[in-house]
Amino acid sequence: MQVLIGQLNPVVGDIRGNKERLMTLWQQCEEQGADLLVLPELYLTGYPPRDLLSREWFITVVEEAIDDLLAASRSYETAVLLGAPQSYNHEKGRGLYNSALLIYRGQILFTQHKSLLPIYDVFDEARYFAPATEVKTVEFKGQVLGISICEDAWNSRELWPRGLCYDFDPIGALARQGATVIINISASPYHLEKEKIRYEIIRGHARKHGIPFLYVNQVGANDELVFDGRSMLFDGQGQLVTMLPGFREQVQKVSLMTPGSPDLVLPDRLESVYEALCLGIRDYVSKCGFSSVILGLSGGIDSALVSALAAAALGADKVYGITMPSPYSSRGSVEDSRNLARNLGLHFMVHSIEDIYYSYLNSLKGDFREEELDISLENIQARIRGNILMAYSNKYGHLVLTTGNKSEMAVGYSTLYGDMSGGLSVLSDVPKTMVYQLAEFINRQEEIIPRAILQKPPSAELKPDQKDQDTLPPYPVLDQILYYYVELDMAPEDIIHRGFDPDMVWWIIRAVDRSEYKRRQAPPGLKITGKAFGMGRRMPIAARYNY
Amino acid sequence: MQVLIGQLNPVVGDIRGNKERLMTLWQQCEEQGADLLVLPELYLTGYPPRDLLSREWFITVVEEAIDDLLAASRSYETAVLLGAPQSYNHEKGRGLYNSALLIYRGQILFTQHKSLLPIYDVFDEARYFAPATEVKTVEFKGQVLGISICEDAWNSRELWPRGLCYDFDPIGALARQGATVIINISASPYHLEKEKIRYEIIRGHARKHGIPFLYVNQVGANDELVFDGRSMLFDGQGQLVTMLPGFREQVQKVSLMTPGSPDLVLPDRLESVYEALCLGIRDYVSKCGFSSVILGLSGGIDSALVSALAAAALGADKVYGITMPSPYSSRGSVEDSRNLARNLGLHFMVHSIEDIYYSYLNSLKGDFREEELDISLENIQARIRGNILMAYSNKYGHLVLTTGNKSEMAVGYSTLYGDMSGGLSVLSDVPKTMVYQLAEFINRQEEIIPRAILQKPPSAELKPDQKDQDTLPPYPVLDQILYYYVELDMAPEDIIHRGFDPDMVWWIIRAVDRSEYKRRQAPPGLKITGKAFGMGRRMPIAARYNY
């Protein structure tokens, strides 16, 4: 059987646009003589459609699109397997299934609903869907297809311990029913190491059941989530036949019964993070209807990295860097930013905030004693910069990118309505130590990010001679403790038992918990670790933490 | 059986503190000779504990608290029925139940897990909990208790159509097993009209099964949610025996077999909203560790209403009002604010933003053409005010309250990082038309909010002679359309068919959908309608809406 893998990037909510993309591709399939075109989970709505699914009329638009596809299918010999929400008589449950529809020659030949509905981390599927009540195979062109949807394949406790523990294995059930091939349509977001876990899980199914496994994953970024694609086909020995590239759309024809060859080497983890962040920027900007971005260049490494990522994602001519020196900015901050902008080819502006800063100072000094002014004035510099960026955003229609990293966001070392102002927080899930690694990755062939930026001690430059390390623990230690506390949810005592200074551990933990209110108002940030701040980590604010 | 209803206000996460409260109360119960003290759902953790439940060590703290309660129970004849998460061997599912524990004389006499786990609107319970596999009754001091938890009683399709449709009725099952009384421990948040629905649902169970029904609800506000309490006991004819007051802690002794009397009249809906907002302010401020608030007084009705609510919630001496005139402020805006502050007894300050505004103007005018400056400068005024408020917040440790109403938040008629800056958005679920009703409610006996504020046409005063109605549809129409679109999820065509101007409907709908990004960065807002912006309405940002 000749299959076309449609590793596409649908736009969330744009049912008609996604359908049109499919129609165009279908025509090409037919010309290539493919038997089946396979598209990702919930392809018609894009994933995740979130509470759009609660609107009955949204489901009506889905049903109209499916009617159009059914009408079109009469002209084609190629069948389509795609994901879409399906409504059912709402006598009990939620009234919707997350379904895979096999459309062929004017009819829905077969429907399989999703059995396992993820409801941890960023997933809310049980909010919208009821689980399938049964799984079945379907005969099609000489094969017995066992069709499954994303999480249906993720019931391996060994490989995926952080998921739920399900008591049903849809893949095993399909294999026992005599499937000659398993197909899984997915919308499985990327995070660090997940590509390896996913590869092992899918290969494990093919090996265990001795049948080929075709895995078709969504690509593209939607708000916080980046989908890496990497659709793949394993043969019945669990050897890889093909893997589509990560982080970009691709359509590839493959014969289901092709024998595979020994293991492939997955790309370097930093390269994956780099590509995830570029795709995250590109899609957020374009899907929000923007074409260009603006960001403040402080002369530090975070804004340098975001500039480089944005230039790679959008083209340097779509990136506007603005350096906004205050009386406390080092001389280097403007020069280093200028060099960075020149290296990358960004638009570059200098806009001093000195006069505005002094007008605040004059306006406030009557009411504030000098020592009270300190922290307020540090924040005010950050907020003036935020205001200037937003003014340029209003003027030119650039989306503002924020540059704070995960380590800062974790402990609240950032100014709400200041450097946190913007539409997308590019690095909010990238720890500071990885910021350096990514900068080195970008510089691996030539010096794109100036050495001076990489080598200077991190500083907010909001008061004379300020250094991050005056306030924060050294970043390598901070990041390790944050990994244990935020990503692994480890108890403070257990972290201390790993040999860290108790005072430092407690300082960090209290800072994390005290900063929930700031993160609640942060822009969406691109998830690249197992636990990002945002929709996957839902903490109370008005609370008292017991340790 | 003599029961003490403990309508308490636990602090989320403060397991030890909540336990201590319970210990104190227990002692009093014992002295009063009560058989049973009943506390709300998840009392030990407060509701909702959210992702704190994902931390294993958080559950350990719960278990330690329960051990302490068991030890204490040896000295008491009064039993305690309370809600707490219970872990179980994590072979499948999520490893936690949402449980009611009956503690008596050194042991957990009985445990009932929650059967129906809400996962719509603001609720995420299936994210954390597995459902009960069975319900059972328990004999205690001559009664057969049927114990249920919150949603277990909410499976009435007629009365609560927006919930899920469950195929199990825990209350019916308990009645069939011979329960002589049903007890429901709840953490049921308030919204408009919900007190009536809840009353009907609980009374309906008592009537249908012909047995008394004791309902014990949490009181207090936690982030976005306000819990109104209003615990109640119905007799076996469905007549009300007692209802505890709404929106405040109360402990009340009641005999389970007391006959009831005819219907009570529930309080006026505006009075409930008023009390909900006051409690929401009071608890957010205190549970976040603040004791005072600051807000900008524009001379308009929104900030006037928030001032009055804050003064009622915290005491006027804890409320700081600051009016920040710009060159476009009307003369009245300062005078009206001063009168308001005097009427309420607030601290009052005037801080002109004129000099800072002109410093921005000078700084930007080189780069901006005059017409480009317009919208930027409107926003800059709002942002300067936000900055000043945050500076005072830093100085004095006041929490900043924002004053935007639901109608503005819906269509994005607000400035991000400007008037949206603050810790709590008091009116973000109060439509503008209800803002007026609440102001009239506050003024029902004397003029607290000056007439001049009530009578002036709404204006942002960000440019000369600006009026809201130059940009927005008339508020009564806007609010009606928003009700259909946001609260009822009605299709645009169906709204137009109700007789509204199609252009106006489309303008509003597009404005709502386009403003998701602003609301994502808004502070938490107090939920008082059936569908509030925030955790109960989860919309994509990078999306294209098909209508």
C-alpha cells in the first residue's frame, strides 16, 4: 500500500483553511497514485483547539468541512485518514470524540475514536472528549488497518512514567484483532528528550507485535506548544523505514511494507531546541498575523540569543533591535548590541531612556525617601523600556518579543510590565545555562553573537555595578535546583540531601513560590522542557506553602 | 444526632494552618457535646489546590496532618468528617482520590471517595483524581450516613445543564442503600444565580429520596473563585431547616432530624455580587500577605466602584486612591475623585503625570509622525499611571487593584501594562451595565459614590473630548451581545437573528477574539458570572477564527 504522510502545520481554528490545504494535497496524491493520505490528530481544527471545542457552532463548521471532503472524495481513488472532533448524541459524557476518519469514495468508511485522553501537564482532553468505548480494525486495500490516536500509543509505564497509568492498551488490542499495520495519528508536542522517548515507544510497539507502525505527527507551533513532526514508519521488526524531518512541513510517499534498516541517529539535543525555538517564533508571529518583531537589546546574552533566533526564524530584515540605555547602562551595552545587530543584519535603533527616567525621578522624589526609590527606580527603568517597545509596536505593527529566561522567570528576577512586556516569551522555558549553550551552538562556525556578550558577567544594569550574582546563586547551581524543584516536583529536603546548601535551596524555593503572581501575567512562552511555566503548571497564587 | 457545621475558609496549601483551625474548633465541639463536626471538601488543602496535588511531598504533609488528627481524636467523643486528598497504590489512574474521611476515636472509621469529577469551566479534577469505584453508607450513632462530595450531587440535567452528563447518580445509590441522611461536603464556587440552582438541587434530592440532606460548603475566595458557603440542612420533606449565611465563616450546631419550614427568600442578586466581590478582595489581599491596596482613581465609575468595594472589604484606612491627571483629564476627574475619597474615607493623593507624559512625547516625537503618535500616546498615559501605581506599591507594600470591567476586557478596550497593571482585577467579570447597578446598590441609602461620577458619560480621557461610546457600542447592547457570545457560546448568526445590527455583532465578536492575547496577561479576576475570562475559558491566541 502506497501511503502519503502529510506532516502538515494546520492553523488552530482555521477549519476551512486547513481543509483547503488538504484538498490541494489530495489532488497531488491522486496524481502520484497513492492509496492513502494520512494527516495528524485533529488536523481539521489544529491542535490544541482548546475551548473552541465548547462552541457547538465550531463543531458545525467541522461537520461542513467533512461534508466537503466527502463530496470531493468521490472524484478520487486516494483515501484520506484524518483527525477531527466528532459529536455524538449528548446523553452522557461530553458529547465529543477525538476521532480518526477514513474517508473513501464518498463515504466515511471507518471511524476510530481515541481511547486514552491525556489530562496531565499541558493536556486537557478529558475536558472536551469522551473516550472510545471500543477499538476495531478495518480492512482497506488488502491490509487490516489498526488505527489509533496519539496517547493511545503512550501507555508504556517504563518509557513514559509521568503519564497516567492506563488499564487499557489500544495498540495491543488492535494487534490481537489481526491488524497488519498500526497507524497512529498524533499531535505530540516537542520537549527535550521526547523525540527519543517517542522513537522508543513506537519502535517498541512494532517490535512487540511484529507489524509495521506508521506514525504521523503534527508539525508547527501553537501558542506555547511546538510540534516537531518527525513522522516515522517502522517495519515489523521495529527497524526504521523512514523518519520525516523535525520542525518542518513535509509530505512523503512511502510503501507500508518497505523493510527498514538499523537505527538512525537523532539530531543533537541543542539543535532540536534551537529549531523548536525558531519554529515557535515563526509560527506565533505569523499565526497572530504579524510579520516582524521588535525587542530590546540590553547587551546581554538573553536578548542576543533571542535576536539570533528571531533572525533565523523570520529573516534579519524582519527583526528590529532597540537598545535603550539608562544612566546605569555600561558603555559596552550599546556597542555590543550594535555589533550584534551588525553581525545578524538586524534593524538597529538607539533610544535613550535617560530623560524619561529623570522625569520619573523628579516626579516621585517628593513622595519617596531616597532609599525607597532604589527598587522602584530599578523597576521604572525596565518599565520605561517596556513602554517604548510597546510604542514602537503600536507604530510599526511589530510583535514585541521578551527575552527573560527560565531561571529568572522561576525566581521572579524580572520586572512585571517592564522586561516582561511582550507578545511571546521566547526563552521562558530555557534555563540560563542552556542560554549559554545555545549561544555557543549558534557561534559554532563563526562569531555571530559577539564574544564580549558571551563573556561579560550577567547584569540587569539597573543600578551602578549591579551583577546578577549579587542577588542570585550561581546559575549552574540555580538551574540544577530549579530542575529538581520545578521539573521533578522534588521535596525541599530531598534537594538538600543531594548536597546543596540548605539556605540556598530554601531561598530558591521561596522565590519560586512567591513569583507565581508574576508568571500568571507573563506572555505565553515556548515549552521546551518536560515542565514549563504556563498551561502545564497550574499553581495557586493566594496560598500559603507548607514545606 | 447533633452536628456542627464548620463553614470555614481554609487557606490553599496551608495544610498545617488549616489543621490547627480544625483542632481549635474540635475542642469547642466537644465542649458543646456535638456528635459530628462536618468540614468542606478538601478542607485540609483548601480548594482548589491545583498542581500542588502533583507534588508527592504535598500529599505527605496531608498524611502527617491526618495522623495528627487521628491522634487528637482519641481524646474526643465528637467525630470529624472532612475532605482531603487520599493517595492509593499508583498501579493505574492518577494515584489520588478526592475523599471524605470520617475520623472517630483514633481511627478513620469510613472513607468515601468522590465519584463525579468535574472537568468543565474552572474545574480540572480529573487532572488529579481518579473517581470512586463504589459508594457505600456507614452506620454512625444510630444513623446510616450517605456521604458524598460536591459534584456527586450535581447530576441533574434539568437544573445543571451545562455540566457533564453523568451516567451514575451517587445520591440515588446511597439512598437505595438505606441512608437515613445524606451529607455532601462541597467546595462549590459562587456565580450569579448559582445559589438558587444549588438550593433547588439539594432540596430536590431530599424530596426525591425522603431523607434529610446536610450540605456543607467552603467559604472564602481563592484566586479567581469566590466560595459563598450557604451551607444548609433540608428535612426529609425537602423543607429547609437552616441555611448558614453567605460569604462568611460560620459554625453552627444543628440537630439532623429537626423538621424544616417553608421556603426562605434568597438574598437579592446584586447583594450577592457585592458580597462576593468584597470577599474576593479581602481574601486575595490577605492570603497574598498584603494588608492594604492602592488604585488609580480616574473620576469614572469603575474605579469608584472598586474603591467602595475595597473600603467595604478592608476598611477605608487600608485603601489608597491616587488620581493621576494628564493633559486630557477633565477638571471633574480630580474633583470627583476627591469627593469620592472623602465620602469613603480613603487615603487620597494627586500625582500629575503631565511632566512624564511630555518627556515621553519629546523622546518619541523624533521617530514618530504626529498621527502615529495618537494611539501610542493614549497607551503611554495609561502605562505611566501603571508605573506610578507600581512604584507606590513597591514603596508602601500595597497591592494594586485594577478597575477594568468585563465589557472592556471582552473587547480589549484597555491598555496592557497600563490600566491592566495590578495584582487583582476586581471587575473583570462584571459587565459595565452591572457596574452601574452595583453603584446604585451602594448608593441605595446615601450618596457614597458621587452622583457626578454616576452621571458622566464613560470616558478613558486619553485624548480631548474622548467618550467610550465614540468607539464602543452602547453598553446595554454590548453587554447583551457579549452575554450571548461569551457566556452562552452562541454562534454569530444566531445572535444576529435575535435582532441586533449585524455590523455591530461582527465588530464585537472580532474584538473579543482579537483580544485573547491581552486577557492572557491580565491579573486574576473574580468570577461572578457563569463564564468568566481566566481559568474557566481557555482560548488559543495564535489562531484564525472561522465564523
